[in-house]
Amino acid sequence: MVFWEGYVSDEVMGIFAPIVIYWLYAGFYQLLPPLDEYRLHTRKEEEEKNLVPLSKVVKGVLLQQLVQAVVAHALFLFASWDRFPGVSVCLTWNVTARYSSSHTEAEDLILCLLNMDETGEVSPAIGYFFGGQRLTSSADETGITIQPSIPIQIMQIIIGMFVMDTWQYFAHRYMHQNKFLYRHVHSQHHKLVVTYAIGALYNHPIEGLLLDTVGGAIAFLVSGMTARTSAIFFCFAVVKTVDDHCGLWLPGNIFHIFFQNNTAYHDVHHQLPGLKYNYSQPFFSIWDKILGTHMPYTLVKRPEGGLEARLVKD
């Protein structure tokens, strides 16, 4: 049971809730007083270093969110068994569907991946399986959607986080390594040298599509989320992304407590010495650590007030 049940569909929430949450959370940061003692950069630095005005940032974010909404709508149509009964994916590490005693597990897996029954016909009854339990939602004979159990949804969200992190790390890193893509695409995001909350999704439209939107779509499909679970997941991802760009190191911020990949971590990446480090986003720093692009830092107080994420080179 969710608070919007009976008012709007899960698909509508999955499309629009992340957009609303973005502006509410980013707007909260925008309306805060200066809080100079918690800023990672002074207001003077923000004025001098940032190369794009707030009005243009807002337009860029709205354009990306429009693209995301269109893609999300298409995804929900694609994933709907009512409209496309042959669409399904198997979690290949634990397929428990058995079609016939004459089939090996490998043959069962192939049939499941092709969404076919043993006669070769497309079967809507074959879907996501984990320990014998379907991961996707289904409808009973009355048409009421049956959601997966809470542990399954939590597992899907964790899988989605890892998939999104993996996609964004490698796509993000490649946009830095490819001089053409950096100059003509990714550099737009780095025009905000001093990041702030509203600019979290300020990207070139191509980057917004390839890095964020496609990454989110892959996370949704691989994890097998329902529309309802995806609404929760993407709202969380949006809040985390906005917080990572807020430019403030506020005491008691739970993202700073539970995530190494946080506001200061990403601030390092936006500074010239850290430009080729700390690519990971938006959740964990795993890939940076594995592949040698992790740049540690220490927070020090500036004489003029506020804090600085000072690089600590190994």
C-alpha cells in the first residue's frame, strides 16, 4: 500500500514523482540562507568560476527531465505485459522455472531468456524468477496488481543502484577520455565548477540521454523493478544526485554519513586537479577504487570561513 494508490497509477508516479522531488529538494537548498560556514566554496568563487547563469541551468534541467519523462513512459509501455506479453527477462543466476523433465537447466534458461514455452510459443507466464518467486508485478483475476514482497523490492533497488553506478562510471569516464565528447558534450556540466543543487542535472542533451536516462532505463530493466518500485528508486536517486551537487557540508546529513560518494567527493571531481578522478556516481565509489581513479580528500576550514575539500594524493 502506498499513499498514491487509488489516486494515480504507479506509472504516472514513476514518470513525474522524480521530477517533482528534484525541484522540491533542489528548491529547498536554493532557499536556504547563505550558510557560509558550511560552503565548500565561497559565493565569490561561485560568481567568478561558474560559466553559465542560473536561468540557462534551469532550462537545461527542464529539457533533460522532458526527455526522461518520454523515455520513462516508453519503458513502462514496453514493460507492460498487458501490451507486450512477450517481454520478460530472467535473472540468469537462479532460474527455477522448469518447462519439462527432458530439458537441462541450460535449455530452460534459453527458453526463459527468449520468453518461450517448450513449444516455442511466446508465454507471458515466464518472467523474472528469484528463488522461485516472480520479481515483476502481476495482476490477479480481478485485475489488481500484485507487488513483489518487500525483501524482493529491496533487492531490486540494490541491483538497480549497482547497475546504474556501473553504467554511469564507464560512460562518465569515457566522456572525459574522449576529447571530442568532453569538448562538445560533457564540458557543459563542468561549466558549473562550483556546483549547486539546481544544477545537478544540468547536462548537454546528449549526455542527459546517454548517461542518466539510458543508465536509469538499464537499471530498471536489469533489476526487474515494477513501476511502483522504480518510482521509489528514482526519487531516491534524484535526491542523492541533488545532494551530491549542493555544495554544502551540513552537519548530520545522512548522505555524508552513509555514503563515501557524497558532496565533497563529487566536488573534488569538479575541480581542475580532480577532473580525472572520482568519476563514480551517484551511489558508491566502488569502481573508482577498483580502477585507480579514486582521489581521497580531507575537509579543512578556510581562513575566510567555510570548508575546502583538499586533495590527498597517494
